[in-house]
Amino acid sequence: MDRKMISLQVRAESWLKRFLEKEDGDTNFVSIIVIIVIILAIAGIFRDQLTKAVRGVMDNLLGFLGVDG
């Protein structure tokens, strides 16, 4: 019985060590965060132009549908 418990403990410790040291996906996460920051910065810089463009598109769409906006 002690052998089984020791074996399970060693396997659990080994799994935990591999889990904590595993770095798969970390670079993907960082790159996604960087891309989001860049998009937000661009949106902040061009906020007025984006707002005007969206308003223009919505006005055209509402006019096409015959809805008073």
C-alpha cells in the first residue's frame, strides 16, 4: 500500500512540476495582448474619423431603409 501511495505522490509531483514549468501558449497570449493594445491605440488616435465614418454609414443605411434617425 505504501508503494502505491509513494508512486501516486511522485507522479502527482512530476505532473505539477511539468504543469508549472510548461510555457505553451504564453507567447500567443502576449502577442494577442499586444495586438489588442495596438488596435485600441489606433482607435483612440483616429476616434473622430471612425465616429464620422460610422455615423455616415448608419445615416446611409437608415436613409436606404426609409427610417428617420
